[in-house]
Amino acid sequence: MGATVTTANNDEKTWGGGDIQPLGASYGKMMMWFFIVSDALTFSGFLGAYGFSRFKFIETWPLADEVFTHFPFMHGVSAPMYYVALMTFILIFSSVTMVLAVDAGHQLKKTKVAIYMFLTIIGGLIFVGSQAWEWKNFIKGEYGAIETKGGSLLQFVDAKGNRVALEDFAVKLPEQREALSRAKAKWFMEDAETLPTYSVAEIQAGFKAHPELLIRTEKLTAEKKKTILTRAESETRLSDAKYVVEGANLTRNEYGSKLFADFFFFITGFHGFHVFSGVIINIIIFFNVLLGTYEKRRSYEMVEKVGLYWHFVDLVWVFVFTVFYLV
């Protein structure tokens, strides 16, 4: 028997982005979908790692309602999750304006495309600015805490269980403290450490002078509340203090587990980079719309392609918002 060899003719070559359109999509839109799928897998890996870490350290994981309590121009007012909810609404609304821009492009209405693209850009800029403001407050901190020699985190509360800031009870002692610089640091120290507002001794002295204060540990009870120690237990734990922690960074975190801050900075920062990139791309497309580039082509497909990316970024935020702020 002779072997049958099948060869493809020249008209059946691998798709090169020409007139043949698999799934009815152009080459550009297919490539955008490939990018979105690969990026979705990346975010899935990050959020999956966050979930595993949170499950492993669930007893010391910060409570979102106690971390994200700030609202612009409302200093000292506890508004848990309000501003994050507003940020989310603005980003989702920007998806609506993007849909309207794409629809106007299908109808070849240049003016409407420009208006809706402009509103989408404004929404993206507000979101990025809000995220930067949230980072600032997260890094700065609100109450402060103490880290023990064993790495445990101690927070201060009054008799009713309300958080008390370090500045409300710490005393100033006549002691000389000097921040280490690269010139004065020891040979095995890589970077200089910024001095906190108060020393451990000043916190201990202030706590001793306020017998109504108690210490709350980072561990959660069965009722999803932090464990509050008795006065005697508080004094014992405070005697083991090593560092004063103010705010959060990649080394220490006044809210709870250090991993929470690591994941927060990385995942929200990675998403914020996507939003910022989307804003830059939208600005470029917006000016092309004003110049009539797509009007001359009689096609606003570029608006549709950046719209796919923008909807993806918005959808990812829904998952990030759910994982970090709601669950």
C-alpha cells in the first residue's frame, strides 16, 4: 500500500492576520484576548498565593474594617470601607463610559466617542490617585503598635476595647536617640532605620502611667475579634517589647501579619500599574479620536480593543476588592 500524504495548499496556511478571522475576531482583538487570558492567569496566581497565606496565618491576619478606615477631609472619623467602596464604584462607572464609547464608535459618532473616552480617563485618574492616597495612609499608620522580641504585635486599647494611639499616652523621656545612617551604621547593617516618634521606654513609661490601658494581641478569637489581655498580662507582654511600629512597610506592619502588607503592596500596586497603563493608552486613543484618525479609517476598532483591556482591569479589581476588603 502506498502512503497517502496530505499537504496544505497555499490558501490554507496558518492565519497571519489577514481577511480570515477565527471566531469572527480580527487579528488585533485576538491578540488582546490572548494577553487578557495570560494576565488573568498571573493575577489568579497572586490571589491564590494570598489566599493560602491568609489561611495559614489566619489568627494574626489584620481585620480590613480596622485597616481601611480613612476618608478624605474626615480626619479622625472612622469610616470603614467607605472610601474603598467609592473607589470601586468610580472604576466600575468608568467601564460604563467605555462601553458607551465603543457603542458610539460602532455608530461612527466621533464627538460621543471623545466625550465618553474623556470620562473614562477621568475615572481612571481618580482611581489611581485614590489608591495612592490609600497607600499613604496605610504606610503612615494611625495608632501604632509594639513588636516584641518574639515577633508578636501588641496594640493598645482602653477599657471598652477601643484602639488608643501611641501619641495619646506615650511620655517624652530625657534620653538621646540617634538614627543610624550609612556612615554610622555597623558593617553588617545594609540600610539605616528611621527612628519612630517614640522609643520603647517612652511607651512603657506612658503605659505604666495610664492604668486604664490594656494590650490587645494580634491573635483572633472565635468571634473574629482580637484578644485583649488583662492588666497584669499586658504589663508582662510589654516588658518584652523590642520595636515601636508605626504604619506598615515591607519589614513591619502595625495592623497584623507582615505578609498582609507584602501582598497588599504587591497586588494592589500591580493592579494600579495596569490601571495607570490603561489611562495612558486611553489618552493616546482619545487624541487619535480628536485628530480624526479612526474617522478616516471608518473604523473605531482601536477603541474596542482598549475597551477590552479596560473591562479586564475593572473585573480584576472586583476580585482584588473582594479578597482584600470583604472576605
